[in-house]
Amino acid sequence: MTSEPQPDRGEAPRPVELVLYVSPASPACARARRNIQELIARLEGAKVELAICDVSEDADQAEADRILFTPTLVVRRPLLTWIVGDLTNREEVLRVLRSVETEEKP
């Protein structure tokens, strides 16, 4: 019988990996960018990695992540999730981020 190695309890948790897909001339994308940055500021920053991807510059990556609309926030790790829209429903976005084990700052 083989056993898988157990994670080191002293090891820092892997950060939540977010990608916000935007279009350059879209007001909704500008709102989404502001909203996600404000939301991340409320969370433990060391545990969240955010990348902004302009679909006009990286269409291949957008296709790989199955992006059909902008703005779209993709939570890549730990659980693949898509949130479409300008992220004005902040409580819903926070609920999703909390569900993947981030902690809000007091």
C-alpha cells in the first residue's frame, strides 16, 4: 500500500489565482477592473494573484479560458469559476472569493 505525501502544515497556502478579461474601450470593463481591485484590497493580498488580460491582445488565452464576453473574472485556482459582468454585485464576488479560502481583512 502506498500513501501520498501529506502537505507540510507549515507551508503557506497557495494564492487564489484570478484573471480578469477585459476589452479596452468598454466602460463595463473599466468598472470591473476598479471593483476587483477594491475587493482584493479587502482581502489578504498575499493570498490573491490578479492578472488583467486584454482580449484584443491575447485572444488565444481568452479562448483557452473559454471567454465569450467581457468583462469576465476567472478564478483559476483552487476551483475553476467564471463570473461575467462588471462585478458590481460585490457581495456575490466576495462570497465566491471567500469560498476558495481567502480571508477578509478586519
